[in-house]
Amino acid sequence: MLIFPKLPPLSLYVHIPWCVKKCPYCDFNSHAARGDLPEDLYVAVLLQELEGHLKWVQDRRLTSIFFGGGTPSLFSAAAIGEIVDGIAKRIPFADNIEITLEANPGTIEQARFKDFRLAGINRLSLGIQSLQDDKLKILGRIHDSEQAKRAIDIAKDAGFDNFNLDIMYGLPHQTIEEAMFDIEAALSFEPTHFSWYQLTLEPNTLFYHEPPPLPPNDTLWEIQKAGQQYINQAGFQQYEVSAYAKSNHECKHNRNYWEYGDYIGIGAGAHSKVTHANGEIWRFSQVKNPRDYLDGEKRKQFTSNLIAEDAVMFEFMLNALRLTDGVPAALFNERTGINLDRILPTLQQAVKRGLLLPDTARICPTDLGERFLNDLVGMFL
């Protein structure tokens, strides 16, 4: 039987599935908006769905809320504020709760930044992707580089002193110089958090079925080495595969995922992972199509699964090994309810292969382990 010293921290994810245009690389549950968005109905259904998940709160306070999509900033500030207020009435907030909103740098969203701040959002994540117009066009983005720069300035003027910038590398035909230009240009705006990740061709995307010419692996490796060096020299600490932060500005919400904390997800296609006081760990996923989600009967067709012990152990390692500093070894038992002895032989084997540090107090990948992360994670299957 699983035994938990204490329940994990609890976060909340809110999925708003609409965007102006589906990008050719995007495999998220997002849908191009056609006509006016059903804000009022969607907000009401979100809070109704949350009511059904309250039994999983179990006297915990929310450590973070994350509005993702899609493009959540397409919703009005009034709608976002209503959601935040509705959550607060149902679940108590931690004193230092982090409330993040993903936003694109389009002109409509820019005009709302100040009102988003007043609505309770205290962290903004801007999906810039590149600051070069030719690359933005290839990626199917609806903004240009000047709009992106203006959006960052407007966000700072609106009072967002904690904000993230998303930048991709490994773009079609990209050179090392072009990749470094994007990094340098983005960091000149002094974000507190920087997400820098490689473009990958995911199934069910246009790029997957019509692959663009991506840089060769040798170029990608050179970009990664040069980029990491520059980002670190700029005062950012890498704490996850693609996440860098200034001191005390790591993303609490994502960190909770990687440390195998609990999270409730509401909205079309949202996922939840929650721990019951009896030691069971459950996953839920909501219907993906927004029309189905707004239909009371179809919304009842969400899926729920009790996670088997073997899957729990693998999921913990899959997430924890993304963290460059790893996690305390004791966290394995705290978050899974399983004794560390169950995976000790595999941990020792990974150390012998040079993929984990020989530290009995921490589970931490080596530089080699980070480079061959898939191989390291696969050892725990």
C-alpha cells in the first residue's frame, strides 16, 4: 500500500483552447477562433467543472494558477478576472501564489495587458518564438518582430516585473548566428525567466506531414552549446531542460509538474494529476473539442485512470530528471508513496553508466545524462 508522509503541493491549470490561427508546429489542443468567443458560457462551465474537482483539494492551498492555450489573452480581462475570482471563492490561495497568463504579442492582446494585471495576473509568458521576421513568417506567427518588441515594452509598463519570453531554436534554415541573435535580442529586454527550446516536428502538425528543412544535428549541438553559455553569462540559471531563470524567478507552476506535485486541470482537453489521502494517484483528462466541452452531456465523457505503481515510479523519474539539479532522493517517497529501494538497483546502474551523479541524497543527472536524457529516463520503464 502507498504511504504518503504528506500530500503534494497543489496547482491549477486553466485551458483556453482558442487562438487566432493554428501554427504549423503546434500540437497543443488549440482551435482557430471563428467569430466571437463564447466567453461567458466558457467561464461558467470552467467554474462548474472546478466544483466537481474540489474533493481533491483536501485542505491544501493553491501554490500557482496557469492560464494556457491556445491563446488565453484572447479572452477579455473581465473574463480572466471572473475566473480568478471564482477560483479564489472555491480554493484558498497561498500567500505568494503565482498566477501566470500565456499571451501572444498581437495588438489586441497588448491593449489588455494592464487590465490583466488588475485582474490578478502577476506573471506573463509571452510567446515570441523569434525576433526575426523571416523566421516568424516560416513559423506561421501572426505578429512581426516590431509587434513582439512593443508587446514586451507594454507588458513592462503595465507593471509585469515577472515575465517569461519563449524563444525557439533549430528553426528552418537557421544558422548559429541567427539563433544567437534571437537570444541576445530577447535577453536585452531583461525578462526574469527565459524558455529556450528546440523546434521539434510533432505528430498531428503540418510541419510533421510537410517537414521544413531543419538544421543538421551538428549545427543544433553548436547552437545549444553557444546558447547555453550566453544565457548563463547573462545571469540566468538553467534549472530544467529548456528553462532558465533569474534568482528566485523559477516558474513555480512548471516546477510543481517536474517535482511530481498535484494539479487540477479545467477546460477543454485539460489534464489533472491528483493524490487521494488513501495513497491512490489519479489522472483525469477532459474532452478536447470546445464544442463538446460546452455540451453538458459530452463533458461527462472525461476519462479517469488510477495510476499503477510501476507507472507512478516512471512518471516521477520522467519529470524529475528534467531538472538540471535533480531532486532530493527523499522526494521520491514523498510524492509517490513508494520506498526508494524499489528503484535503487536502476539508480545504481545509471550511476555506473555516468548518467546520474553518485550522490545518495539527490537524484541528479550528470552532463552526460542531460545530453542522453531519453536513454536515462528509459532505464526506469
